[in-house]
Amino acid sequence: MTSAQGTRLRGKVILVTGSVTGIGEGMARRFIAEGARVMLHDKEEQTLPALASELGDNASYVIGDLEDHATPAKLIEATVARFGRIDALVNNAAVKTRGGIEETDEAAFDRTVNVNLKAPFFLIRAAIPHFRRQGGGRILNIGSINAYCGEMNQCIYSACKGALLTLTRNLADAHGAEGIRVNQINPGWTLTPNELALKATEGLPEDWPSRLPVAYAPGGRLFSPDDVASAAIYFLSDEAELVNGAVLDLEQYPMIGRNPPKVMPS
């Protein structure tokens, strides 16, 4: 956690699913640095206690497998029991399933839909009554630029992120008058520990992040979890009091309508 303390999220109680590593961990650290109290989550204990201890008294944790239909309500209730309220829900946890339609069997389909779409739906459903009693609340869904089409080997993952985008806009429209704000961030290619590990299994050299073609990283580097956290802080802060149904594509180039130069082989 950074030593510099901010106030943009002072006093807010935020549940972040999938917050033991990567983007989720980056958001949790920044939220606490901005004055929030954060409920961490992962499906296994492992490093959760150590992370919560490192983050201090403003952090706690709850364990739950999002494939279990009872987990969403459990996470919301655990947050309220620990901190007395819940001001924001960040649906970050996801399963990044690889494979096209022919490689995606029923088990992979069900697991991806359960974690990436069904769990956020029922987490929001469990949180809404608390938000109503408190006069409002924030929901931030972490989607992906794959929501618009996606890579060929991320078929069902992309479909779930597309559905999450529509769910975000639908719920924003349905509950905006209640003071419940629902927004989404679609991160582009982000350098996380899991991404580094994945690319190592695919045979890329250790220095691949520093040698990316400009077509993938016009800015010279990939996004970091801290970049995503910076955007998330805005959506959860009072600065975004009226922002509702917004989808931020956190990418280095326009996702919709982009038509890069056609470079033909010589």
C-alpha cells in the first residue's frame, strides 16, 4: 500500500471480488489508500490473510467460490456484518476461459458463465436491498474490451463480458432513480502476474513486455493494475455522483471503428 493517503473514498465500504492478485489487488490497495474500508475476496484462503494483515485495520476478507450459488449473498452479508454497511460492489473476479466454440465443452461453458455473469448478477441482486436502505450505492463491473468481439480463442469469455456490459446499462437504467449507480470498466491488455505466467507457458521470453509491437501498445507499455484502479476510484468517488450507465474502454486506441493500416508482406 502506498504511504500517500488520499480522501477520495474516505469512509466508503467496498467489496472487491477476486482481490488477491492482479487488477483486484491493485484496486484494493488504492481504495484503502484513498480512505476506504475494503472487503477482500478469493475462492481459496492461501494469501488472503497475509494481504489483509498488510493492508491493516481497514481491510478484511471473505472466502467463497463464485460457482457456488450461495456465495454471492454470503459475500454481501459478510461485508455488512464486518463493516456495518456496504457502499460499493466491484465485480472483478473472472475466469478467463480459452478456446473457440469447438474447444469449449459444457463444463467450461458453465464454469465461465457462472463466475463471469451469474455471480455478478446475484451479487448485485443481494446488494440492492442494502443500497436502498442507505439511500444509494455504487456498482462497478470490470469487463473487458473483449465484450465487443474478442479474440477467437476466447469465445465464451468474450460472450460473458458482452452480456455483462448489457447488464450494466440495463441495471443503471432500472435503478438510477434510486441513487444506485452502475458503471463498467473494460480494461485492455493489462500486465498482471497471471498474464506474465500465461505468456511464459506460451513460450514468450521474459522481456516480452518491453518489446511489444506498436500496434498492441502505442503508448510503449501495457496497462498496469494501478491504471485500472485509478479509473475505478473515479467511478466510486463522489466526483462521479451522477455518472450512471457509463462504459469506459481502458485501451490505448479506439476499440469501435478502428481500421489499422493494411501492411502487406513484400
